[in-house]
Amino acid sequence: MAQSDTGCRHQAGIGIRALYRIGIDVGGTFTDFTLLRETDGEVSYHKVASTPHDPSQAIEHGIADLLKMHRIAPAEIAHVGHG
């Protein structure tokens, strides 16, 4: 793949620059996700049911959903923060 106008992708997907940040708020009922696209500041939100017995399950599920919904490669994530 040739480099795009934004310079984000390189041949064969090598050298993909991180373009996204994910914020996570783990709550008792729902786990909320905020996705920030760094290139233009676009913000998206997602929510999944919390898993109190193992909060990492809801986090894993929500991140997987975001990546799939927005067609994001894991290497494009610059930062993940949770609280």
C-alpha cells in the first residue's frame, strides 16, 4: 500500500502510525468507552454491560467492538487509559 496523503500508512501496512486514543470508565452497570481520532479530533462513544466479577472482560469486549466498528488495527491505538 502506498503512503496516503496523511502519511499514516506505508507499504504493506508496515510503519502504521498510531492514530487513536481510547478512554475507559468502568462502572457498576456499564463500562463506557471514548474513542478519539487524533488526526481530526473526532470523538465516538461506546457502552457495554460491566462484568463486576472480572472488569477486564467488559474492557476486552468493548475495545474489540470499537476496533471492529471503526475498522481500526490494534497498532493504530496510541493510548488506552481507564478509571
